[in-house]
Amino acid sequence: MSGTGRTKGGRGRLGSVLSGLVVAVGCVLFLGGFAWGAVVYKPFTVPTDSMAPTIEPGDRVLAERIDGAEVRRGDVVIFNDKTWGDLPMVKRVVGVGGDKIACCDAGGRMTINGKAVEEPYLHSKGPASPTGFTAVVPDGELFLLGDERMGSLDSRRHLEDAGHGAVPRSAVSARLDAVAWPLPGALVGRPQSFADLPGGVSQPGPVTLVLASVALGAALILGGAAYGPVARAVGRRGEPAAPRPRVTADA
């Protein structure tokens, strides 16, 4: 009798210790994921439809904090430039220092240094720009366009400025990695049409690992916390029923 009780108690204590350990690990992953994300990313709400359909107005995005030197063609970036109104703006980088950007070729495509670029992310299936343009990007600067080429106020609208539509790399503060809201969200991919150009495309930030850490941590916390009630319920079902009192007839 006493040996059986100790065995059950030992298993109960071991289960409680393991449950607490699982919850502790879950808390580390959950809170650590949030802390990691807060350091690497900043949230931003996109105010206009200039990047539709890639990003719709009102979308809540996660933007990786980066230095302007890390920007590559195809990146969707957040930047501030006094010439553009000195407000945070979101556009896609299509040209870097030394590039000659032109639109459009016979197929309606934009060209970079004479090479036609496919842009499957564009809002419309027509020409890459409703108006033709040519620009040479100064060294250390970027040429930016919106994916909604019909109405986007981008580098094309600033061709007559001193920078000929380009902004300094130092104006960039972050690069978009994912749409966090509305759910289910989506990653912001790197267009492979830019991969064959010198410098290639950038690598995604750790957004997938951050989200996985938060999700796994939450699952461990819930699973560990549920162990006690589940174990007690199972234990009650396994206990033998109390014997009924015997009833004897009077002699």
C-alpha cells in the first residue's frame, strides 16, 4: 500500500517538475521572441495605396531596421526625404547608384541598364508606367517607384528636382519583411527579376524565426499549464470506485 502511494506521488512530483520546466522554457521563447522582434523590427501602418496590391492601405507591416548601405534592388523600404515632404514613405527600390532606368520598352517593361525587368507585383497588367521616363541614378542614391504605377507619387514625379528623382541611401530607415495585419499576413518577397543584376537581391530578416519563437513559446506555456488539470482528471478516472456497503436481511 505505502509503496504504491510513493510511486504515484513520485510520478506526480516528476510531472509537476516537467510541467514547470515546459512553462519556463515557453516563457523564455515567448518573451524572448517579442524582445528580439522589438529590437530588429519596427511596426508601421501603410497610409496609402501606392504599393497596392503588394501592400494595401491600412496594412500593418513589420519593417527590419537596416542601414541604407544594405538596400538592394527590389526591396520595399521606408524612408524620409525633405524633398518628398519629410514624411515616412513606402516605395520599392528599382535602381541604385549608376543605374540607367528607362520606361518603357516595346513590351511595356521597365529597363535597368538596358535589361528589361519583369515586374509581376504591379497593380495593372499594362505598361510598367503610364508615362515614359529616363533617369540616371547618382552614386549613393536610390530610385524608388510604387507598385501602383498609375497614381503613385514616386521618383517619376521628382525628375526635375536636384536629385533627378533619387533619394540618398541614408534616407532609408527600414526594409519591409512581412504584412502582420490583417491576418493571416504574408511575407514580402524579393523579386527574382532583380536577382541577375549586379548586387543581386537582399536576404529576408529573421521574421520567420521571431514568429516561430513566439508561437512555440505560447504552445509550450499552454501545454505545460494544462498538464496539472489533465493529470488530475486522468487520475480520478483511474481510481477504483468506493465499495458499496453490504446490506443484509434481518434474521
